[in-house]
Amino acid sequence: MAFSVEKDPGIRELDLPYDELFRLVAVKALEYTGCPYSCEISLRLTNDEAIKEINKEYRNIDRATDVLSFPMLEFIEPGDFSGMEDMYPDCFDPDTGELILGDIIISTDRVASQAEEYGHSVERAYAFLIAHSMLHLQGFDHERPEDAADMERAQNGILDDLGIRR
């Protein structure tokens, strides 16, 4: 597995093992769906100002958000990796053979404020956003109520398995 974490200058620094927690939650999310591949995933930590600009540019929404996910693949069914080699041969790194799953961007400003707002640790807030985004990278969404329920169940399962509770 290839996990990369990039920290923008000027982010709100949190007392977290960013890389270690990213890897832990990402691997658990891949195990949750039964992903059969070694994957490449990148995480960018930024602030509200930068994520607002990215949100505006890519989603035409002119406000900050907590997390953005940029999946490289489209799934017929969430978490169903069957046929990926045939459908997306260019999404496998030719040097490593790893499936390039996508990119995640998290605002550390939002991690801190959501931890306070929801009354839990910054570790839990950060881990939740990683789990949430990892599910988006694997085809999950929350547009319809039934999809939102499936995604919430998956997020809770991933964090519960890791012992990261509210």
C-alpha cells in the first residue's frame, strides 16, 4: 500500500499522528469492503481557506467544507472491485501494480471545530473524515437516504473495529 500525506503550509496543527492514523483507518476501510488490491491513496491536509477554493473550483460550491474526495474509479456497486483490471487498466501504477484509488483533502480547521462541536476527540474527528472519504473513494455515496444509511453503517463499523468511538 502506498499512502502519502502532504501538509500545506499554514494548516492548523493538531496533536495527531497524521500518517499513522491515515494508514490505520484507510487499511481498515479497504478491509471493510474486501478490496483485493494494494492501493495508492494520497491525503492533503489544508485549511478552510484553501479547501474553500478547491470546493469552488471542482464543485462550484463557494464555501469551506471538512473533506473532499476525488475518486479515480466509478463503481457499479459500492465497494465492488470486480472487473477493475478490465474497466480501468490505466488506474494501476505500472511500476508497483497498485490500484490508484484517489485523493483526499481534509481541512484541519474543520477537524478541530467538529471535534469541539460534536464533543469528541480530534483523533475521532480526523479518523471519521478519513473513513468517510475512503468510502467515497470506493463508490459509496449519501445522496439518497438508503445510501446514507449504508455509508453511516460502514463508517461506524470501520471506526468501531479500530476502537475509535465518540
